[in-house]
Amino acid sequence: MAESSKVIGRALELGHQPRSLLTTERWLSTFEDLIADAEARFGPIPVYVGTSEIVEQLTGFNLHRGALAAMHRPPLPSMTDLVASARRIAVLDGLVDHTNVGALFRSAAALGIDAIVLSPDCADPLYRRSVRVSMGAALTLPYTRAVSWAEDLQALRAEGFTLAALALSDDSVDLADFAADLPDRVAWMLGSEGHGLSKTALAAADVVVRIPMQRGIDSLNVAAASAVAFWASRG
């Protein structure tokens, strides 16, 4: 799901095929050129137009960004194909907040992460809010979803990745020390907002890395923590 002219336009530029578009009477003229361009490429597109009140009843929220487009979901690559040429990837373990997933995709794209692997229970990066918060990065950064979590984490190690868990533990390594001697291929493992990394992910980790903090703060929001780790290990 893509929301706003900017994100919808970006999705179309990347070749995502629209299924339909929902907008309000007030915003229809704003999207006429975008609709015409999309139909020239993909053929006729159903466009549904209603009053602001009706559209809000249908969607459950105020469509203040003008339009909502449903897109055909592209097929996901295999894990092997996804990481074939990757050096640094992010592994999202059980994240449930779509805002955090979108923010993480945005920082990953901005800071040079090559791909993202989602756990089977991770929130959908193509959910409307995820795509919007990512500023379209969820549409551009390659990703796939694991099927068997423990086995797929081991498959990443077999591909030569060092599984680096961002977490607190007695034997954790300072981020600066880890980044100073960065492995050739790194998979940053990031846990859910409430519970952190799962036992499965922690058991698979080759190293646990911590971000040193001050003033009694022991952790950051997962999206913020990921950005710090991505920046420190940018190479």
C-alpha cells in the first residue's frame, strides 16, 4: 500500500504495478497526471473517488495525503540470491511496529545496508505506514522473509556472514571495537521493541555488540539503535 503522491509516484517509477487508487473529490485533480502516466504504462487502473467522510469511513483514518494506492506485491528473492553480493545486511527478528520497520528501512537504505532479512513473524515493510515512514525505501531496498528462522540464520553463516546481535549481555563487545575490526560480511541482528532478540537469534549469534550509553540509559529504540550500528560499520 502506497500513500501520498510522492510515495505512489516513486513506486510507479520503480515498476510496481498498481491494482487500484483511492482518493477524494478534493484531491482528484492533483493526481490526474500521475494516473494518466500510470495507465499509459500499465493499462486501465480502477480509480475510486469519494468524499473525505466516506473515504475516512472506508480506510479508518483521515487520508490527508491525498490518495492510497494498492500495488501488486512483487515476488521475494531467495535468501541465496538476496545476499549473493551483499556485504552488510540487517536481520529483523520479530519487529511488530510498522513505524519502526519503515524507519529502519529508511536508515538502512541511507547508510549503505545491502539487504534485509525478515523473520517469519516480522511486520510487513509494504504495509501502508511502513512504506510511508520509510519514504519509499521499503520499495527500493532488497529484502526477503525467512521461512525457518533457526535454519535460515545458519544459512547466513554458511554464506560467510558474521551474525552480530545488537543487545545487552555480560560478554557484549563495544560497537566501536567491533567496527574497528569489521568482518568481511556482517549481518546485524535487531530484536523486537518490547523483548529484544529471540532466544533463537541470540543462540545463533557469533558476537553480541552493545552501544555504549550514558546518564542511566541502557537502550535505544530499535530504529535509532540500528542507525547507530549501520553508521559505525559503514566501512
